[in-house]
Amino acid sequence: MASDSIDVRYVAKLARIALTDEEVERFGAQLGDLLEHVRALEKLDTGSVAATAQVIASRNVERGDDVRGCLDRETVLEQAPQRQGAFFRVPRIIAAE
């Protein structure tokens, strides 16, 4: 079922998306189905449902701060394309004025 209230070609033009005639038909049908679903949801009684911004409980997941060993500096610097002493050498990215 094609969407009567949404001009798929116009929306695609606004989004700068080139669509073929086949895609316009397919997406129009999909938008029509989506709008039908929204219309069905509008009929539900939501008066007793509390307004929320988050549908599931939000919580931070943290891991323990465990001290672990790291790679040896010399081992890492040996694999660098360029090095300068105990540091990585990288191209300049800010022009000097």
C-alpha cells in the first residue's frame, strides 16, 4: 500500500538520495505500513502509563580497576615506523606561524 500522506520522491530529494521508480514504490509501501502501525498504536489507551524518557532502567556498568602489566616501552618503540629517542616520531600536523 503506497503512502498517501508522504511524498517519497520529495523526502528523497530533501535527503539528497536518488531513488529508482522501483525503490519509490517499495519505500512508499513500507512507509504506508509504518503509518498504519502508528495509527494502530494511537488507538491504545496510554492514560495509565507513566511518561518516561527511558523504557528500561539505566545503569552504569563498570569493571574493577585492576592494575595489570603493560608492554615494555622498548618493545613498542621497536615497532614504530619512526622514533626519536624514547618517543614516537609523527608528522607535524599544525603549521608553524
